[in-house]
Amino acid sequence: MPQYRQSENRRLLLIFLLWLGLQVSFILYTGNSLGGDVWAYAKSAQVFHETGRLMIPDRSPQSLIFLTIWSGLFTKVFGFSFLTLNFA
């Protein structure tokens, strides 16, 4: 493999790792809290985690259905918390 190709790959890997590190540090910085209109999502995820029932509030977007089911997979493994919802 030519030298310029190796340095290009290393540079792309470094950029990716920096981006990943920023994402993880941001998630950890937000901690166990939610903000804005995410409370409808958190409540739907909590009800789904505790009862297995899909509960969507009236004024919520349709994407909340997928997000609730997706977060259910995470909360079944890691337990319900806002940090788990942030990772999901």
C-alpha cells in the first residue's frame, strides 16, 4: 500500500475516533437528565418498560412509536434511566 494511502487512512481513523469521543463525552455530560419535549418520549419508554404496553401521547410524532420500541430494547438490558434513553 502506498505511503500516501496509509497516512490518509490514519487521518480518517483519527477524525472518526475524535468524533466518536466527542459524541460519548456529550452523552456522558448530559447525564441522567432530559430536556425540552423529550418528556413524552421518556414517559412512553417508561410505560413500555414497566408494562410492555405501547402508550403514545396524543400530540406526539409518529416517530415516537419506533423510538419507544427501540428504547425498550435498551431498557430491558440496562434498566430504565434517562442515561439509558440518551444512549438509545
